[in-house]
Amino acid sequence: DRDVVAALADAVTHWQGDGREVVCLASSPEDDGQILQLSKATGGEILPYLAGYVENQAAIDLIASADVVIGERLHACILAAAVSTPFIGIEYRPKLRDFAESVDRGDLVARTDTLSGASIVELAAEATSLGTEAADARVAEYRDRLRRASASLQKAMS
């Protein structure tokens, strides 16, 4: 975890040096402590953040308006894909890579044991340059499957 925080801090410092805005999104109260650790590692000023576990719609709006999402949690990457925002995943568990591969973005997942600030910055640039067309097509396919399954269930229950 310390190595992940250090790598994220390096990436955040890089982006801030480029004049980019970095906003952290907490998906649970436990994330608040991680954001404070990251803030400390980037110089001590508390980074702008949103408590998404309190403000769900604001969290979705933030993800939708982002240039790129760096997700350590699976649902961050799922939500990014759902709203057509480029994302990279930090693989803390295989399920994150599995999801990314399911939307043709497995190449944009970094393992925590090989993570560095430079690799995060590089992957984020790659994700942005690739766009979301391939992932959007897969997401649309999954939405269609869900709609058909829902219709079948409704028909079966009526």
C-alpha cells in the first residue's frame, strides 16, 4: 500500500506540475484515510476530493466529467466505462483486470507490484489517446444483454 500511495503521489505531483486538476473520489469512509495519506505524500495540502459514498450522483458526474479515471476499486472502472470516460486500473485483485479485459482495456491495468508514478502517467496518457470507442461498444453490448434478460424475466413472471 505504501508503494501504491508513493506511485500515485508521484503521478499527482506530475499532473499538478502540468497545471492539471486532480480530484480524489472516496467510495467509502475507509477511502478518506487513503486520500489523507496521498495528500501527505504530495506535500501535505489536502487534495480536493468528493465523498462519493454520501453524494452518489455527484460521484457519477465527477467520473463523467473527468479526462481519465485512475481506479483502484473495481466500481470506479465500471462507472468510468459506463459513462464513457477513459480509465486505467490499479490491479489490487484479479477482478479488476477481468473487468478491464471484458471491455477491451486489459492493457490499461497496472499491477501494484510494478507500479510507479511514471507508469501511471504513461497509462493515463495512453487511455486518453485511445479514447473509449472499443469499451463503449462492449458496454453497449452488455447493456443490450441486460435489457433482453430483464425483458425475458418480466415476460416469464407475468
